[in-house]
Amino acid sequence: MPRSALFIVNSDPRTSPRPAEAIRIAAGVGAWKKVEVRVALCEAAVLALSEFPDELVDEDNFTRYLPILREFGRPVFVETGAPLLKDLGETPVPYERITVAQLAAMAAASDCVLRF
């Protein structure tokens, strides 16, 4: 069974480069196919899935690396109660809503949890 890494992102992509860097690193680690990568976007970080990433810090990382995440065959997870979720529009990758309890269970089952 491959090792697993969960990337939890809650920084605001409108003001911080951390969400873009998290997506870039997740895509790179997942490309090795030695680690099962999952990405969870919480709070304002859900805007990383926006159909208009040109308003985000380091927007080229979103347009370049989000499609790679789609190739992993699992959705990006988003916090169900994220207030900006309604502002997404079309998303470049499929996403699945999860509760905080589901995120906690996912983190407990992961070999490595990275927070951005």
C-alpha cells in the first residue's frame, strides 16, 4: 500500500502565495506515483478552484498544476462550510465537499499531513 500525504490549505490565495505553492508541491509529489496525494481546501483557500485564477497570487501555478491533480483520479476536497464556496463558478478539477470531521479522519489516516 502506498504512503499517503494530505495537503490542507487554508491560506487566502488572493493575498498569499502559500496555496499556489501547495498545489505545485502536491502535483509534483503525486507525479512520482509513490505517494497517494489528497488536497483539502478550507476557508478562503477554496478560491484556488476559481474559474478566474488571474486574480490570485501566483495564478500560473493554479492553471499549470491543478489539471495534474485531476489525473490522480480523485477530487480536490473542499470544506462544506467555506463561505466563499458559492463564488467558484466553473472549476478546473472536480471537487467533493467534506465536513471538518471527515477532514480530521482523513488526516488521522494519512502518513503525512502538510498545512499551508
